Amino acid sequence: MKRFFALLLLLAGPAALAQPKHLTVKEFLRLSQKDTTSYAVSGVVTRTGSSARGSFYIKDRTGTLYVYGIKDPADPARSFRDMDIVQGDTVTVLGRFTIYNETTKEMKDGRLLSKSDGPDHDKPLKDRLERKPSFKGKSGDEGLDAFRQWVQARIVPPADGAKGKVQVRFVVGRNGGVQEVQIAKGASSSLNEEALRVVKSSPKWKPAVMDGNPIRTNCYVTVTFE
């Protein structure tokens, strides 16, 4: 019998023996900090946190777990953005239980074992936003139109009398500031410079929000010189 058991282990190989134990969220949150074993937990992503660190929340039928930091074991250099994990996706993560600051129970430095896209995974970014960027209390298309009017009211016609339209691309940052202002479709140099000057002088916006967090958003405005 002992020889038969040893033969089974030999045939199974180390890969089979290394399969992680799966726990529910509730079981994982009941672990002791002294337990240094890594366990696998599966759940649906309910909210993402820091994209730089790769933190997010997953939920199964037993509860919600905060995953603080995630890596792809197949490519440790792969960023959280490259993993394309968004709300609604189902993931399986492997990691150790810890308690941060003696209050927050979480999985720290997890590893992504598998991911399947949720039904809304391929929705355009604008359709996944909880709040669109807003200018002067107006959001979405109304906010962009209000900003266009604000820009037009501050344009100084160039001395050379040039006319035309300039499309300017800019980013509304996580703090609401206008950043990375550049020409998307230009005209003459004098028109381009004036359009850039005014857009760069924009007051702060209210940033877009997705999964409970402010995010950077690309925006465009067309400036008309008549």
C-alpha cells in the first residue's frame, strides 16, 4: 500500500502537489495572521482602487475582500492597467491574509491566477464612468460646450488676421487640473498658439469618477477664429 501511494505521488508530480487551496471570502477573512500559507479566492470585481498598486475589491456569495496589490506571475512586470481588470470581471487571486493597521483585513500582494471578462467589460470608458468630468457645474457634452464658450470669450484675434478652426486635446487630471494641452488639428501658427494659451489658462474642472475614484480623462475643444 505504501509503495502504491508513493507511485501515485510520483505520477502526479510536483505541479499537482502545488495546487493552492481555494477558500471563500468568509473563510479567508477568518484566517490568522500567523498563517503564512497563500490561498486562492475567487470573486467578482466590485470596485477598483489604486491602478498604480493594483488594488481592488472582489465579492463572492460569502462576503467582500480587499486585494491590496496584484501581480501576474507569468509576467511580474505587467502593470495593473495591462491586466485590464475592471468592475464586473471574475478573477481568482492567490495571496496571504493580513490585517493592515490592526483594522483592515485584506489579501496583500496577490497573484492573478485567472480572469474572465464580465458582461460590461468592453463598454467604452465613457459608459463606465460614474461621473463625467464637469466644468462650471455642467458635465458631459454640456460641460464641454460650457468650456468651449469660456474659451471663445477669452480668445484674442491674432494681429495677422488669420481665420480658421483649431482642435485642442487636453487631459482633465485626477485633481481637476487641465494638463497635457496640445494641438489635435491645427491651423496657422498664430491661431494654434492663441488656442493653446487660452485652454492652458482654464480653471479647475471636477474630474471624472469611475469605481469610486477620480480618473484622468481625455477631452477635446474646437476653437473658432472668425
